[in-house]
Amino acid sequence: MNENIVNLLLQIPLAGVVVLVVILFLRHMKELTSAFMIALSNQQTLYMCALKDQREENNAVTKDLVEATQKFSDVVNQRLDEMALSQAKAASKRK
């Protein structure tokens, strides 16, 4: 601080105390804000990783469901073809 400010603070001690408290408070708030922003950044990174993992798991499950549905559909179509063939054979025997 320059000499003029020191002389003014010596003349008005209460103002000096108030200014000192404000300066200390603002420094403390700056530190807290900085720490809060770092914490938010870390939390965002964690959320992004968690969402990426969840999306990959969902994609894998969806792929498995598609494969299982396709296999089931193939079996059903095969059974329907067998039934149609046996009904055709039975109908041709009746004639």
C-alpha cells in the first residue's frame, strides 16, 4: 500500500478495519469460488464418464436384444414353414 493510504487509515481506524475485513472476505470468496469451480469441473467429468459407460452398456444390451429377437423370429418362421408344409402334405393326402 502506498503512504497516503496508510496515513488515511491511521486517521480513520474504523474505516481501516472495515476495509481490511472486506479485503480478507473478498480473498476468501475468491478461494472458495475457485475451489467450487474446480469441484464442478471434476463432477462434470465424472458425470460424462458415467453417462458414456451407461450408453455403452445400453448399446450392448440393445444389440443382444436385437440378436435374440432375430433368432426367435427365425425359429418362429421355421416352425410356421414346417406347419404349412405338413398341412400341405395332409391336404394332398386327402385328395
